[in-house]
Amino acid sequence: MKSTIQHALYVLAATGVLFFGQKAISGQPLSLKDCLHRAFETSRILQMAELDTRLAEAKLGNSRAQKYPFLTVNGAYTRIGKVTSFTIPMGTGERTFQFGVPNRVNADVRLQLPLFTWGRIRSTLDIARFGINLSTVQQKQQRINTTDQVLRAYYALLLNQKVISVHEQNLSRAHRHLSTAVQRFQSGYVSSLDTLRARAQVQTARTTVADAGLNLVKSRIFLARLIATEAEDLGVSGEFSHRPISANEKEILQKAWAMRTELEVLGVQQNLAEENIRLARSLNKPNVAFFSGYNVQNGFDPMDPDKFVDNWNAGVQVIVPLFDGFASSYKMQEAQLQLSRARLQEEEVRELIRMQIRTALVGLQQSDVKIEAQEVNISLTREALQTAERQYQNGLISSLDVLDAQQALAQSELANLQLLFNHIMAKIEVCRAMGDFSWFESQ
């Protein structure tokens, strides 16, 4: 009874997974281009990278403000409790003098404009521009990361779809062998042991299909997360074949030097460090600024305290730093060390890229050799199964030989799919090492 229930559960699981799997595959499968398009549209990481670029542009606008005049308007009202006054006799009468009024009103306009800052403003603007360049390169890197993730998830889902197809074919072959074994048993040519073995093989094949279906669900969940869609009806379509590539290591390295964002980031960091050095040198240099103002206030004339009096001023201000606690020298030293570190890091990254490309190319060559050999194995195992099925029908071999041939063919087909997947992953590794995924543009 327990084995019957288990059998029913496996059949139900396999049937359910296959139903939903076929629905996803035959509904509206997405191409690689569709997946990438959706990922670029919905990725929060890319949206944050775009906001970082806009933030860097806003910082540049803030730095530009140093070039323009600084204009302020100030106004104040003050209520004074006691106002000093005195009275003196004058002629036939007397005259009262009052210093201020109880209601004091003061307004002034001030303007300040930097005339000479020893290149500090220019360096600040250059640093802000480099910040935009850095955020732009980082945005490009996020697009590369997104492309890499989508490619891997897309081909993982495509692999699981192909795996289910292979297991379905193996299940169909197991059913065919079971039908043959039952016929031969009913005719009295074989014992019931052959039918039991065939039924066990069918049961194993059903379980394998169910397990492959669950792996398909996992891969759907991962791709659905990247492209912001529902996982239940997700299916993909595209090539899953061996497409050899004539890869020249020297050309790939040259493209990597030009395309890798890590090198672009390090180049921007070196420019930033050089600009910080110039900025640090200007910190202890004189600054010259122009200032001007216009003021209106009452309570200024003791003869007529309520009268509003205006005045203006203009001048040039010179500030000469004498001692800043060696802050400017330490900042210059810090910028120089950052520059040296960025140069060393660039050399290290170039060596790492060279190693990544060589390793990925070796993996690509290995997959090419293995795929060619595996294609021959599939042809041989398929022919061996056909021969075994004919010989079993003629009573020349046992059912074990047929089951072994079925298993050998299924294993060869699955191994071929895995090799094709490894080949595609190796291509992705080379593309990522180059910083260019143009090998997949045709798809």
C-alpha cells in the first residue's frame, strides 16, 4: 500500500511539473534580448547607479557656484527698551539729542567675488567632473554585471528545459520497453522479472522527471528575480548549441585594456589624486577677493533719529595663510600616496585580467574538445540502444542489456547538455574578462 501511494505521488508530481513546465515553455517564452531588456528597465541597482550619476552632476553644479558672486540681503528689526538721550540749552530754548530709536530697522546688501584663488576653484571643478566620470563608469559596470547575471540565469533556465526534454524522452523509451516486456511475458518468452525491471525503470524515470522539474522551478525563480516578473509562467527560448569561436588572445587582451571598467575607474582615480595634489598645494597660498556692500538704517543721526541713512562700501580682501598646522603638507602627502597606490593597483588589475582571459580561453578550448567527443558518444549510444531493442524483441539479449543501453544514452545526452552549458559559461567568462558581450549579440 505504501509503495502504491509513493508511486501515485511521484506520478502526480511529474505530471504537475511537466504541465506547468510545458505551459511556461509553450506560452510566451522570452528570448535573451527580452530578458536583458526587462532587466535593464526594472533593475533597482541600475536605477541607483543612474541616480549616482545625477548626484555627481549636482555636485558639479554646486562646485561651479564658487565662480560666481556671492550676494546676500540682510534685514533686522530690533526693539530697544531704553534709548540714551540728553538735553542742552540752545538760544531761547533747549535741544534734545537721542542716540538711537526704540524701533531700530537695519537692511544691507553684500556682494563678494573671488578674484584669485591660486587654482583652487579650478581644481574643485575638475574633481567634480572626475566624480561624474567615475559614476558613469560605475553605471557601465553595473550594466555589465546585470548582463552577466541575466546571461547565466537565462542559460541555466534553458539548460533545465533541455534536461526535462531529455528525461521525457528517456521516460518514453522506458514505457516502450515496458510495453515490449509485457508482450513478451504474455507470449511466454520471458519471465515476470523482465516486466518488474521495466516497471522499476519507468518509476525511476518518472522520479527523475519530477526532480528535473523542480530544478526548473528554481532556475525560473532566479531569472524572474532579475527581470522582475512572475516565475510561475516563465519560459525562455533560444540557441543551446555548440558555436566554436576563433579567439585570439592578443586581440582579446587589447579589447580588455580598452573596455574593462576596472581600468577606467583606476584611471579616473589617478586623475583625482593628481588634482588633489594640485588642490593641496594651493591651500597655503594667498587668496584675493572683491567685496562690496550697501546699508540702510535708522537711529544713526542723533539730530533726527527716525531718519533713514544709507551708506556703501567696496574693497579688496587679501588672505595670506601663515600656518595651518602642516595640514596642507599632509593632504599633499595623502594625495601622492593615493596616486602611487592607484598606479600599483592598475598594474595588479592588468595582471589579473590577463590571467582571467587565459584561464577562460583554456576552459573554452577544453569544452570544444569534449563536446566533439561527446557528440560521437551520443551517436554510438543511440545506435547501441536501437540494436539492443531489436535484439531483445528477437530474444537474443536480456532486458538488463536494454536498460543499460537506455541509461547509457540518457547519460550521454545529459553529459552533452552539461558540456554545452559549460561551453556557454566559458564564453561568458571570456566576455566578462573583456568587458564586452558582443559574442551574444546575434541572440
